[in-house]
Amino acid sequence: MLASYFLAYYLIPKFVLKKKYFLSVILFLLSAYLFSALARFLTIHVGEELVRTPPFVQESVYEILTDINSLVAKYFPAVFSISFQFLFVKYVINNEQKKSELRQLEQKKTETELKMLKAQLNPHFLFNTLNNIYSLSLDNSPKTASAIGKLSDILDHVLYKCNNQVVTLSSEIELLKNYIELEKLRYDDRLEITFDTDIENDIQIPPLLLLSLVENAFKHGAGEDSGSPKIWISIMQAKEVFTFKISNTVSSDYVSKDKDRIGLTNIKKQLDLIYPENYSLDIKQAVNSFSVVLQINQNNNL
């Protein structure tokens, strides 16, 4: 026990792990000698006293200390085989504890980063929506009340249903429909929206994942297209694959200055955290259109 504690709590942490290898070897050899001699001394002068009937001959302390062959051949293996087993078990337990701590830290880090991403997204979305309602109110539009109602439904979803890491796909689709209805209040009949769904199972997805892509289509597509803007949205889910496609027309002189706008940057970070190496995000810009295709393989994921 003394040898085990000496190795585990003194020699290894204070010398081996600090790369003091020469001193480590010297101290190990010295400790091997001392602990082997102590084991032999206790065996002869304590153990034998308890089990043998005197008179009997015992080795002297000098003989114990100078009989190196016996110490190395018999007592060193007896003492340090147990010590090495103790070190092995301690290493395994400590390694599992460190893995568990790392998993907990990684999970907390992921949760914290996701909360930060949502905190970025929510004000960004609210800023655009409130601007829309403000514009309607300046014109005393009768659509103002309807817009406020839709915004209320959206806020209910964002504030109370998005606290978990995942939500149902059906609730996200309902959020998109409310958002689209809210945005359509800004436009007349010149805006054309196609929204198709083909859902096999009501899977779990990260909250607000799709809203940012739809918001970008309105902001950088319909919002900047003075002609007859069009938006196509397709949501498909079959077996383990979830696919979201969205494309929108853009004006002929539209130039994407930065594909990594807040929404798309947010989406990429969120996907990296939740679906590492299990998703693809394809962003394409043509002469008169801009499209995004998100595909997620949910196998072994949410």
C-alpha cells in the first residue's frame, strides 16, 4: 500500500509527469529497494513472530539489507506487482472520469454556443419583422392588426417552444407558414410563393433552423426584386434523410456581397455543432436566382 501511494501520488505526478526522468529513475530504484527491504523485514520480524514458536533463527537487519538477490527475486515482484495493478486501475478510473468530464464540458459548450446562436438570430429576425409592422402602421394599413397577430404566434414559438435543443418538424413548418403569411402582408399579388411538403415522420430538428433560410429568401430575394419575385420552398423527409430546398428569384443586377450573412453563418455553426459530418449545405447563385439545399442524415443523430 505504501509503495502504491508513493508511486501514484508522489513519484509520478511530481517527477514523471514533470519530465524529470533522471530523478524519477533514481527515486524508483531507491524506493524499490527500501520497500522490498521493508516488506522482508516485516515478514521476518513481525509476521514470523506471530506464527512461529520460539526459539527460531531470524535474519538480522544487516542481512536483510544486503541480500540484494533475495530482495529483487522475491520481494520486489511481491510488492510492486500489486502496486502496478493499483496504478493500472487508478489510470483506468481517472481516464474514464476525464472522458466523462470532457463530454460534460463539450455538452455545456455546445449548449452555450447554441444559446448564443439563438440570441443572435432572434433579435435579427425581430428587427426585420418590427420594421415591417412599423411600415404598415405608418400607412394606417388594415393589415397591421393581422401582422401583429402573426407576430404574436411567432413569438410564442420562439420564446416558449425553442428552449430545447430540438423541436418537432411540424412545429417548425407551422412557424414558417406564420412567417410567410406575415411577410406576404408587405407585398401585393406580384409575389408568388410555392410551399411543398412531403413528410414521412415528424422528426426532431433544431429550432429556428429553417426560418433563417426562409428569412434570407425574403430579404435578399423578394425584398430586392422590384419585378415579380418568386420563392419556392420544398421540405422532404424519408427514412433517415431530411431535405430542405429553397430558391428565390433575384434582380438581374443583384450581387451577393457575402454569402456568410448572419442567417447562413448561424445555420452553418448550428449544423456543425449538432450534425458534424452528417449534413450538406449547398448554396448556389445563378443569373436570376439564388438557392440553398440543406440535407441532413439523421442516422445516429437527433
